[in-house]
Amino acid sequence: MTDRRTRLDTLAIVILVGCCALWGLNHAITKLTLAEIPPLLQAGARSVGAALLVAAWAGWQGISLSLRNGTLPGGLVAGATFAAEFACIYSGLQFTEASRMIVFIYLAPFVVALGMPLVARSERPSAAQLLGLAVAFSGVAWAFAEGLTGTPAPGKEQRWIGDALGVLAAVLWGANTLSLRGSRLATATPVQTLFYQLAVSGPLLLAGSWAVGEAWPAPSQLSAQAWALMAFQTAVVSFVSYLLWFWLLRRYPATQVTAFTLLTPLAGLLAGVGLLGEPLTLRLGVACATVVLGIALVNRAPARLSPAGSSASPRRA
């Protein structure tokens, strides 16, 4: 028997919405933290701290993190792509606006949908699912359209560099998801999968921070707010939500799971309204409705077979 599911159930949907809300909130949290901690240092420290939490959790639950189950090669690839993705995002934000960056990042579900048949033929997306992805992404893109038009402001002439890094980050995110399903990590525990991601990415990101010459503030120089924000990013986002994410990827179809991440940039806008005073517009409301419609198409119930044994739109499991 297998614990794999062919469709998302209520539990999965609730967890996915909660994770997307946390990840959207984390964009605002990260922006606030940047005032005191530079980006690559921030991302690397978060990964290292979360890796320690995962190791402690594994020890408490009696979950083995042994490398002798053949998962090391896949773990190194997954951790390296995870680190490269965040390096692209944080480096790209030096050249382009966050609103532009997040649009390009959420090309990742298309990478997963198109690449998944190469690693799991049973998850070949149907025409309706691809349409749903296109509809959902169009809503996200339209919500941020104002940031994608017009003449670049002074100092933004190199915006294209950040945009290109955003597209590369999306490809890396998609490749990361595919590597999880296409390697021995597909049979590993979510705890071990997450540990690989964090334990490998943390040192790589910190090394990148040192290589580019980021200033590392002394712990005594950080405010209580900075410590609290880093604790939230480390314990809640990088530990709890990521652990749930990898559990979902192992148990449910990856194309359906990653489709829900299109809610994250919209959640990020809502967090920006509450924490950063960014404007809430009608455009956002329309985009939310479009994303919901797209996700409904992606997760449409499979058609039943007719008495003759044929189906107009079969769902392959």
C-alpha cells in the first residue's frame, strides 16, 4: 500500500492555504529585517537555525537522518538548487522591485507542470489543468501589472538583471520540486528532505554572503525586533511551514500542490497593506477571484468513465 493521494483533500487544502499565508507574510517580514541584516546573511542564518531545529525534532521523534538510505545525491542537488534559488531572489532584489520579482518567481508552477511527466508519468497535466495554471497566473500578473510597465525610474536602468534573476529563480524552484520527486528523496521522510534543503543551503548562502562582502552585524548590534523577526522566519516559516510543504509534496500530486503557491504573492500584498502600509486596490480583489478560479480548474474532479469505458477527460493517477 502507498500513502500517495491522487487529489488534494480538505486537510491538504487547509495546510496549503496556511502555508501560502505564512510565505506571503514572510515577504513583509524579510523586508523589515533587511534594515538590520543583509539578504544573503539573513537567508543563510535562517536556514542554519532551521536545520538545527529539524535535527532536534528528528532526534525527539526518533526519525533517522542517516545518509545510508541512498538519498545523499538527491539531497545535495535539492539543497544546492534551494540555495541558488534564494541567492537569485535576494540578489535580484538589488536591481528590480519586489512586485516584479514575485511575478517572475511564480512561473515555477509552469516549470513543474511541464517537467513532471519526465519524472512521474502518472502526473501528466491535462488540458484543463494547464488552462487553470494559465488563468491563475494571469490573475497574479495582472495584480502586479502596474509594476511591469512604464519608464524605469532613475537608478533602475539595470532592472532587467533582476528580472532575469527572477526567471532563473523560478526555474530553480521548479527544478527543486522535480528533483524531490525524481530522486530517492521521493521515498525519504519529509523531515530528512527538509534537513537536506536547510543543512546544504545554509552554509552555501553564508559563503555567498561572505564572498560578496556583506557586512555582518554583531549580535549585540541587533534590535529586539530583528531578533524576533529572525525567530519567526526560522521557527515558523523555515521549520514548520517547510516541513508541511515537503510532507504535501510526498503525499499529493506535485502539480496540484504547487498550483496553490500562486496564492502567496496575493497574501504578500495583504501583508504589505497591514505591515508596510501598501495600498489595497480593486485590482487585487479581481486577481484573487481569478486565482481561485484557476486553482479550481487545476483541482477539478476527474471525469467518470462511461459504460463504454471511455472518458472525455480522464485523470491519470
